[in-house]
Amino acid sequence: MDINVFTAVYNHEATIADTIDSVLMQQTQHSFHMFCFDDASTDGSGRILEEYRARHPDKITVFTSTQNQGSGKKSFLHHMPPHRSRFWCLLAGDDYWTSPDKLERQVELLDISPNAVGCCAHTVMRNEVTGNETIIAPQLDRWNLMDMLVGTHALYVHPSSILWRNIHLKSGFFLPPGYVNSQFSGDTLLLHMMLFGGGELVNLPEVTSCYRVTGRGVWSGLSQEEKSAQNENVEQHINSILPLRHRLSRRLRKSAKYRRYADRWPLPQPIGEPMQNSSATL
């Protein structure tokens, strides 16, 4: 198998069909399989998942939790799906892909980028409460962990846009061991942990996915105070597990007095390449 798609589902009756259809519409020469995890939904999500599985048994597998696990990470670990594909990606049950050649083009980009552990793209963030739409897009086309730590550029990308290389296959799971063992989860921590080994992220500068903001999601349902608290906790956790070389390099780069030494010493270096072309427009 070339690509595994992991989809966490909880009370996504109104959106899960769009999610699955966007995977099934992919036009690619690479084999893919979708694993859906119904986290004890109380609406009609389970029925819809079973209907799709019955129609596409070669493309869709459904796992059902008898008790709510509370997050996609916990649900994946609870069921331990097959994970021996070359690549993997996350697509929540209320998001969907907008481009039929998303997977094909991202595999192509990864195949010519041996240092890249993942390929992201741009995402439409659609607020279904206000009707507003914005674009989530990084300011670089190529970057590493040090670029994220220095924070010179905005580099957040939505998980629905990323195709990851299965670099942790030997550890027994597709997620990074440090992420699996952490009490924290979330997009930002996963991005950092996937780059901890020294790899890069490359960007396909086009919109390929849609992130729905419904106000009922695990993240969008939180208050601003709760979001800020969680972000602070994750940032502190990342700082606590950073290798010493990365911490020293970041401190040097943020200090005007010592910045001139940052490139002279054998420390991790940013590699950021500015974004050249983009179709990320509304």
C-alpha cells in the first residue's frame, strides 16, 4: 500500500460523506486505503460509514469505539490500524480535500525531495458560523525544525493538507514515538515532532483542502482562553524536550548580540526558502 488515510469521526453525520467522497475522488496511480475511526458517535455517523464501507470494501475500513476516546490520537492507538504504507495523512471527519490530484502531486514532490518527511499544501478555512473564508498558507516553500523554532515566518499548516512520509515505521506505529507518549496532542506538536529527526517540510503552493470551523469541533469548540492555555502548555512541552543544540541555536538567533555566531558554530541551521508562486486565493 502506498498511502493510508486516517480519519477520526465523532458526530460528523452532516459532513462525513463530503470527507469520504473527497478521498474516493483522488486520481492517482498510487494505491490508497482509508481507515475511519468512529469514536462512539451518538448520531448517524456510524450508519453512513457502514454504507460507504459496504460499497467500497477495498478502499475503506471502519473501526468503532464502544467508549469515546476523546481524540484522534487516542482512537488510533486504541484500534492500532495497519500502518505499513509509504505515506500517511490525517483527514478529520468534518474536513475534506478540494483537489482530485492532491495525493498524486504530493507524492511526486516527495519523491524528488529526499530530505522531506512531509508535503503540505494550502487550506481554505471556512467558518460556517459567520460565512467567512480565509486561506491557511505557510510563508515558505521549504523549511525545517529550526525555521519553526526561530519563528521568523508564519509556518502553521493545517493537518488536512499534509502527506507524511512513513518515517517511524520501525517504531511500530505511524505517529512519532514522542508524540504517542506525550500527554499532549494537537497539530503544532505533531508538526514539531515529525521534524525532530532533522527532516524538512515542503509545500505544494495550492489550495488542496478545506477546514470547516463549525464551533462544535475539538478545537473550534474551545473558548479563546482555553485555546491560549493549551497553546502555552504545548509550547512549554516542546521547549522541554528540544535537543540542547536546537535550544542553543534558537537562543543565539534571537539574541542580537550573539546572532553573528549562530552560523559559525556547528549548530542546526534554518533552511527556509521563500514561497515563489501560489494559487492560494479566494
